[in-house]
Amino acid sequence: MVQRYDTQYGAAAGTDTREFDAGLRAYMLKVYNYMASGVLLTGIVALYASQSDALMNILFGSPLAYVIMFAPFAFVLVMSLGINKMSSSALQMIFWAFAATMGLSLASIFIVYTGESIARTFFITSGMFGALSLYGYTTKKSLSGWGTFLFMGLIGLIIASVVNMFLGSSMMSFIISVGGVLVFAGLTAYDTQKIKEMYAYTTTGESVAKSAIMGALNLYLDFINLFMFLLHFLGNRE
């Protein structure tokens, strides 16, 4: 039976508060380390792939482009649906494979945008992400009410993006980018608080490890999407 914890104060009945806080800090550090390592791996793979014309032709000039496009979704589904059956080590390997595949799918940004604007947008994204995640971690206010609103916003972004694929409207593209920044900014704070609270319900080292990897996946997706939406209207095209 899972012991019920008081997530508002970060301690369980009969649990030493200092011990709980130390465990929570170690858990969150693990989440951020996984997330940052995933982003770094994605960047390295994307940069390496963009330097090879032959590889870029294979990735985006053949049917393999569709595999690269949809493979990240497949990885996320496998991790989400198989978390209870897989070991933490298997889940970790899938996370690294997912981050590397994302690097292949994002390689084209080094062809479309200047390196300077990509670097500038990355640092802006890092600053925003850090501030928003810190807010989500430290605030005493519950952000659970944001969930439905942010999910509806995410669905709206997906629908609008699909529609604009046919319309090709630059104005709609700008509006989608602004909306995307707002939605994923909110999700960064919301997910951070949710990940923090999930620690109170983990009971074993294995469940802590799995929860840290899945938390890193959520924050990774928030960071990458925030970066891409910012790049759409901050990046300078080649």
C-alpha cells in the first residue's frame, strides 16, 4: 500500500522532514540531470547530422523522413504505456534513444536558421525555462488548476498548426508561435510542481528512478517546444 504524503508541506506522517527534503532535492537533481543530458545529446546529434550533406539527403530526401518525423511520438508512447513493465535501466535507454532521434529530426534548423540566432534563442530559452521551473518548484500556490487550460491550449496549437500547413499564413504562424511560447511556459511551471509532488508517492528506489526519467521527459519536451516556438519568430533565416 502506498503511504499517503502531505505534498503541501513535503513530508509524510512519521517521516523526518530533513530526510524527506534531502531525498526530494536528490530526486529533482536527477530529473534535471536527465533532462539537461537529453537536451545536450539532441543538440550534438542535430549539429553533427547537419554537417553531413549525404546524411541530410537521406534523412529529409527519402521516405526515412517520415520515420524520423513520427519516431519521437512512438518513443513517448512506449515510455508512457510501458513504464510499469519496464525496468528503470530500460526506460533510461529508451529516453536516450528518443533524445538522439529528436536530434535527427531537428537537424534541419541548422540549415534554415543562422547559428548565431540558434545560440541566442537557446540561451533565452534556458533563462526562461530556469525561471519558470524555479517558480513551479518554489511556489506554495497549487498550479493544478492550470492543467485543463494548458491541455486545451495544446490541442488548439496542434489543430491550428495542421490547418496552417494548408493555408501557409505567416500571420497565423506568428500567432501559433506566440501561443506556443505561452502554453509551454505554463507547462514548464506546471510540470515542475507536478514532478515535485510525485516524489511524495514513490516508495522504492526503482519507482524513484522511473519517476525521475519520466519527469525529465516532460521537462525535456517543454524545453524543446519552448525553444522551437521562440526560434520561429526570433531566429534569423539563412
